[in-house]
Amino acid sequence: NFRNPEDILLFRDRFDGYVFIDNKGLEYPAVVEFAPFQKISKKKLKKKDAKAGSIEDDPEYRKFLESYCADEEKICANPEILLGEIEAKTRELIARRTTP
């Protein structure tokens, strides 16, 4: 928290665009933007969210998972079969090719 409004500008000028480098050498440029309302709630919620952790019980979600897993099984075929399909397509394209 900034006690002095001028400190905000100094912080922005110093760190906006600053490139942080982690121990692996990866670069992460910083972006500093002003948030007009900077207060956050200090109170914790008294009651828990009733829907938290209930997605597994949702019928629409279960239906989606079934269709998603079925599609994934269709996509995940044997590599030899996929290679055969690619070779067949290549042969078909070569057969269609005409020379001028």
C-alpha cells in the first residue's frame, strides 16, 4: 500500500516494463497499471459457497465428460493406423497430380 500518491508514480516509472529474469534465464516483463479502487476486503466470508466442489454431481457436466472422453478415444488411435492413413492420403495426392 502506498501512503503517498507520488510514490505510485515513482513505482510505475521504475517497474513498468522492467524485465525480471528467473533462475532458468526466462524473461518476464512487468506491467504496472493503476487500479482506481485499491481497497480489498479484510473480512472473510462467513458462509461457504454452496456450489463449491459440486461440479462432479452436475448432470450436464457428466454428459460433457462422457462425450469428451468418447471423442478423445476416437482421436487417440494407434500410431501405426495413423501412419497408414497419412501414407494413403499422400499416395492419393500423388495419384491425382497431373503433369503439364
